[in-house]
Amino acid sequence: MTAEKNIRLVDLHTHSTNSDGTFSPTQIVSEAREKGLSAVALTDHDCVFGLDEFEKAGIQYGIETIDGIEFASYYEASLCKKTEIHIVGLFIDKNNKPILEKTNEILEARIERNKKMTKRLTELGFPMTYDELCALAGHNHCSRTHYALLMVKKGYVKDKNEAFAKYFANNMPAYVPRILPTPRECIEMIKNAGGIPILAHPTLYYMDDSQIEAMCKDLRQNGMEAMEVMYSTYNSRQQYFLTNIAEKYGFAKSGGSDFHGLNKAGIDLKTGKGNLAVPYEFLDELKERNGK
């Protein structure tokens, strides 16, 4: 056996059918086992609904599972305009009362937002109902991805990308802003639930290098403990840049595919777009930082 085959790999950023993925928590664990991962985390958006099933599947398939969540928040600073950023929490207690209260609050706000978006789309000439949306998603905490898929199903657009570009991207006709917590609130919630807060995919926030570094420095001072230095869409320059930022400001390193199944075509568990390989050492470092 070669040394390469002995390398233990992990995927610390995935999504299931409980948010906007197409694999169930059990299927994610099964796929992780099939691909030879040593550990996998489930980090559904703003919810912990799938973690019981996820843990049981880990026992069934003999693979290490990490309970997680991904919060969205609004970040605003002098060097950049207000933008949505995402914060992953790993090792969280899924029964933590403040987390459950906050995720329920976010769910209620999402439902109200979705009803407004449904009405707006109908007024734009794309009739649909909120019940149709929930039926397609399989739950009532739907995302813009589910709207895009419903528009494709109804023949209103040719594909999901067209739906986002024309209707759901920020400031487009069907877009309704979300009510989101601050990064500080997310960081504190994750820590209070026994988890470690991780800045997700900082290259996706329409910032240049200087803005990304300023944001990372600010968030580190406000309690962020880690950041994703490996991710499906990073090129080699971005990975090198973020690794240096992590080392400069004392972040633990994390990484993951952001796997969504068929809802993010071309991004696979473990390998992302083909070149991703997150070492188990990242998970060891996160555990040590978090006192696990």
C-alpha cells in the first residue's frame, strides 16, 4: 500500500435533505464510508434536525461523525459593504436550548420570507403556492435553491443558474432580504453549545484580498476560532493565501466540500471538484482547540 493511500481524509462541510441537499443524513454517511473518509461532519443551514439520524448512521457504518451547523449572518465593516457571511459550528450539542431557540426563530423568519417570495413570484407572472414549494423540498424551511428548482420544474426557467441570475440573486426582482444574526451572536451561540466557530469559504463574499484579511482579523478578535483554508472552489493561490492568513492570526484550519448532492452538481463528497483532500490533522487541530 502506498503512503498516499494511508492518508486519512475528512470532509467537514456537508448538507443533507434537512436543509438544501439531496442526500439524507444516512446517505451522506454511507457515501463517506464508500469514499473512504475517516470522518464527516453534517452542517445543515440553521438547523439540527438531521443530527440524530446522522449519529445513528455513523454507528451503523463505523465512521466518525461530527455534529455541526452552518449559520448565515450579516457582516459589516468600514472596508466593505454589508454582506452575508457563513459561520460553521462543529462539535455542537444538538440539544443545547439556546441553539434550538435560535434555529426555531430563524425558521419562523424564513417561513415568513418564503411566503413573501412566493407572492412576489406570482405577481411577476410565475404562479406557485407555498405548499408546492414545501412539497418539493420535503420540509417547510425552504431556501432559494428550492425556489429555483420549482421554477425549473414548472418550466419558468431552463435551469437553476438562470433562476438565480434573473430572480433570486441579491437585488433581483424576487429577492427578499433575510433577517440574520450578527457574526458575534453566531460565534457566541456555537461556543455556548460546546462547539468551535469556523469562518466558511471567505473567498465567496465578493471581497478583495485586503478586505478578506481585514474581515478575518476582525472576526478573530471577536472569537472566531478557525477558518476553511481548503474548499471545493478554491484555486491554489486562494488556498495558499488563506493558509497564510490562518497562520498569521492564529486560526485553526478546517476544510470541506460543501457537498449538496445534485443541488451542487460537480461537487462531490471528499474530493469537491476533484482536487480536494482535507487531512485528518485538521480535525485533530480543531478537537485540540475545542478541548475535545
